[in-house]
Amino acid sequence: MKTVRTDDVKGYKIDFATNTLTINYKFHKALSDYGSPEYNRYHAIMTDFPNLTVVVKAGREITTTRPTKRLTYPNMEAYMGCFENADALLNRFAIVQQSSKVLASPYKYVRDWFQAQFPDYKDSTTFEESKPAVPLAPIPDAALYNSKDKAAQAA
């Protein structure tokens, strides 16, 4: 028998072949509370098997890339520079960035504006001989987002 688990405490696995105790990050965090079931279980295991090597396993690995991974402010500016009315777009972008500074998540506010302004930015854009002009999208309502003051009060 390779794995031993005898009670309701989950989050650990003992491997006697490699002489390791593998615990997940939740178990590791809960074990810092003196007297918790996790603490008691860990203490009992380490008392019985003092030579076990403890390995903390990280949380779930993210296997899919975020759709906005490379959507940074410089990349947004570079994309806007490809249009005929790039100056107006970049001015609006600066206004949106400035407006976002009082919000709890400024990047989300700017990204939402950018995605509203360019709903098809992911598609490969090829321009013919002239650069197209893009109508300006309205600035999102900041009242729909949490401000830094509200986020601080909630914490």
C-alpha cells in the first residue's frame, strides 16, 4: 500500500517508496493554525515518520493562455498607431488611462474600453494602400467599476 489516508483530513499523500510527504498548498496554509485538524495530522505523521521529506505542491496550474496575455498598454498604443486617426485614438487612450487611476482595477477599465473600441483587434489586420479611420468609442462609465476607496473599505 503506497498511500495512507485514514481520516477526513485531505490534502496530503505519503509515499513510502520515495520517503516523501506531499501536501497541497491549502493543507500547508491550514497547518499554520495551531490545533487545526491539519496541524494535528501533520504533527502525528511527522512524529511517527520523522525522516519524511515534505514537499508542498502548488495550486492548479494554468494550462490555457489568457486571451489578453499580450494586450499591454504599449501593444494597445502600437495597434492604435496603425489607423488614420491615430492621434485622436491615442488622446482618448491617454484620457481613459488617466480616468482609470482612481479605480481598483485600472487595467480592466482600459482593456474594456480598448475592446469596445476595437472589437476585432484579434483578427489579423491588413491595410490596403490607405489607413482606415475608426470612430471613437465612448469612455466607459467609471461608476460601474470599484474605486480604490471602495476596495480598501471592503478589505
